[in-house]
Amino acid sequence: MQLISAALFAATLASFAIATKKCKCLPGDPCFPSQAEWDVFGRTLSQPLISHQLPLASVCYNTSSNFNPSLCSARAREDMDAAEIARLPNTLQTVNFEDLVVNGAVLQCPFNPAPGDICHQGRVPSYAINVSTVADVQNTVAFASKHNLHLVVKNTGHEILGRSGGFGSVELFTNSLKGTEFFDAFVPERAPRSTPGQPAVTIQPGVEWIQLYELADQHNRSIAGGFSVGGTVGAGGGWPVGGGHSILSPFFGLGIDNILQFTVVLPNASHVTANAFQNKDIFWALRGGGAPSFGVVTSVTYKTHPNVPYTAAFYSATANSTTTFHQLLTLFNQHHNALADAGWGGVWPFFSPSLFLTFLAQGTPPSNPSALSALNSFFNESMTLPGVNVSLAITVPYTSFEQFFFDNLVDSSKGHGLNYTEFHVAGTRLWSSSWLMPRELTSPANASALATAFLNIPVGVPFLVGGGAVAGVAKDATAITPAFRDTISDMTITCPFNETNSASDLAASKQACHDQLKPLRDLSPVPFGGQYLNEGDLLEEDWQEAQWGSNYARLLAIKKEVDPNDLFIVFHGVNSEGWDDESVCKTT
């Protein structure tokens, strides 16, 4: 396998190992399992062990051991298809996290190589376990613990801090776990006999939102889930453990507010049930503490809700100057909280000089008596702004959330307003960041200051996912940052960049993305603002406070108890202090 020279590989290891106390055992280390040990381990698995896994584009390199020109174009198409990436263990949705930066060099394996180019392994795991049973997870966790391996978990690959891959890593690939079971009256295990049952669904981690929404609709139920193009985000993996916001959260709460029970393989390889009646600390930590810090989730049980109809609101407007765009944003900010209080949730993307709304309210017409008047107030005022062209301002009835989701995020020919299917991340290179905007910040008094901050953001995708049911949950009831309970909208940004082999260019683009949200961080610093864990920032310095706030101390204590040997250490994860950016060596 000609992916990286032995000398460079040794230098890579050395660069991580200098001045450290302990390191994970990596390929090439004397402690790394022998082929005979891998063979013995492989016989414990339900599916063949994937050994010496290469990056997806390796078939395009004439220097690679698996060079296959006839497969190259097919692999390139797969790398632009989010559904295909979810099913493949050797690639991620955002491919820049497959690259490894070492001593100023970017070790990567992009498509379209020149003859003689080298496909570097980068951060693509060299071994992968295609999980089909809980025993596969247990056996892998035990093996990784015994040999001190760098263990990572990939479900669908929608992870924007790169934690589904890693240098010298071994991968648990959970996307094949697709089980679902609906209940009319679910009662958590070990609950008192008097505990009433409630409608729920139990899913395994590989179930994706597009599948779960369709199944829920078939059962005449609804569920608070992710807003993702094509619905390929996993419904039972990192999304719920990271908190899980939804455009239905104002009605039903965050994803973690709807979880009744987990099953999870802990770092000691035991398989346990966690709910409000047993393993309570683990249950609390899994609801917002981040994956896979506390173990590998094998199932999650969500509440389901009545399958009510929805009214959607669609809006598109373009300003003719920066000044006019500022006025448009200011006007929307003046109406923001009133729209939330009138029962609307949704997303309001902007990129200069345009603003879009895709909002939902329950009922047709909306059950909240203020919904339409609050919406039309903004619509009508925006149409009077000089220099603003409002090209769309409509409401559309939908019989269910699933119909709305399919028509606007799957089959765009049936949608309205902004075409979200044009903005997929599969196979792209981008950084991201987010900041939670509390109700006080988005009040009308701050409308102009917020608009000024927004002008610093080339592409903003704010989610109106707070207030309502989210605000009604105690701040310490789950592990997510307490700031979320005061938040109305979560500002997220994506920062795409071109393929590059320049480490300095990568660093510069990452810093530029981080800097876009500095005005928001200044306006609402922690603990008033914060960060949604599933939309983290690689350069966030105060990441513990931003992601968890006052809940971090309890999380850290639980983490040290359940994972004393640091098996599941991830970048900016609980108890990752002192570890390098690759979670390979602890340096303090």
C-alpha cells in the first residue's frame, strides 16, 4: 500500500508524541495489534473486518495498490451523493476532514489526480467494523480498549468537526443498524408499574430522518427531527446526543427533550439501558453531552406526537444595496420575537443582498390566533421598504410535516421559495460555526445592531428553533448548554473553500469563518449565548462553556467515571483537555 512513505509516517507519529504523557496505539507502533490478532478479532464479528481500508478516491491513483480507472468515475459520483456517502465507511460528507495536516503538509487523497500523485491515508480510518449487531460494538470496544486504539464512530458522516474520522484510527461504522419499532404505549424499562405508556418509536442509529419521517407518517404520528437536505442525517446517532434541534422544536422541544430511553455500549463494553429510572447519570449525559464521549448508542426511543397539519410560510426578498439590505434585516429583527411568540418555527437564511423565510405553524389555518397577523405584519412592512423587491410572500397548507419535508427538502420541484436541495454539503470542503442568540439579543431594541453583525456573515442559516416547548424545560434537565433554553434562533454559518494543499490557506479560511461570528459572540457572550454542539467551531477557545455552560462540571465527572481510560476522546469533547487536535496524544 503506497499511501505515505515510512519516513513520513514515522515523522507524523513523532510530531504527535513529543512531550506527551500517553498516546493512542497507532499503525506502525509496536503495540499495534498483529495481523494474527486482527484475524482472531475478525472472527468475532458478524461481518468481514474491513482491513487496510483506503480513501474513496484511491482507485483513481495509478500509484495506489487498488488502482482501477473504470471505478474512478463511479466513486467520484458517489462522493457528491449524501445518501451514498452515508453508506460508505471510507468517506465523510465534508471531505476536508479526510485531510491530515502534518508539519505544514496537507496529506490528502482528492479526486482528479495527476499521474504519479500519491493518495495519502490522511484521516480515513485504516480499519473499519461494519456493525450489524450489538455484539459487534461490544467486541470492538473491548478490542480497542485492550490495545489502546484510536477508536472513532461513523454513522452517516454528517459531522462537522471531523470526529467521525481520525489519524491512525479504527472505525465503528453503524449505518447498517436500521431497526425501527413503533409503540402505542411505551413504558421505559424499570419504570414503576403505575407509569402510563405513551406513543413512541425506538430506532437504531443508522435510521435516517427521511426514513423515519415517512414511517412516522405511515403510523399517523409526527416526530421532532432534523432539517437536512435529502434527510440523510442519522436520526439515532450524533444528532440526538448532540442535543438535536428541529424546526418543530418550538412545538415539541429539542430532540433530547423527546428521548425516553437509550441503549448504549459503554467504554467497558457493557450494554446497558439508560432512562429516567436506571443509569440516570448516563441518561442525562447522553442528552446533549456529545457522541461518542459516553459510549456507542445502539438505540434511542423518542416520543411521537399527533400528526397535525401545518401552515408553511415562504418569503423571498432582495435588496438593491448594502444599506437597503441592512434595513431589511433590521425590519425582520424587529419582528423576530413576535413571530416566534405567535407560533412560528423554521429557518431564515440570508446571503447579501437576499433574505428568505421557510416557516411552519401548527394547524391549517394556524391554531395560534396571532400567527397570520404577526406574519402579515412583517410581509406588508417589508413591501414598503424602498429598494427591496419582495418576490414571494405566501402561505401554503400541508397535511403533515412529512409532506412539507418531502416537497421542500427532497423533491424540490414541489417546493416554494429557496431551493434547499441546491445547497447540499456532500463531497464539499467547508468549515462551519454557530452561535445561540438569546431572546434578549433578538429583541426589537437590538434590531439594528444585530443587522450590522449579520452583514459580517456572507452566508447565514439561522434556525428559529427555540422558545415555546424548548423554553419550558429546566436548564439542568439535560446536558445541553442552559443558554439554549433562552434562545429563539441559532445562527449557523457555512464557509466553503476550494481544494488546496496549502496548510496556511486552510488555517486562514478556518480563521475567517470563526471571525464571522465574533460580533455575535461579543453581543451575547457565554453564559448568555453559546454554541449548539452539532454545529461547533473548530477555533472556539471557551468550548466547554460555549457548548455546555454550567452543565460541564457534572458531565466531566460522569465522563471520568464511565471512561477512566479515555477510550472515547474526541476533539472538543468532554474531558478532551490536554489532548492534541487529533485526539491521539495527551500532552499535559
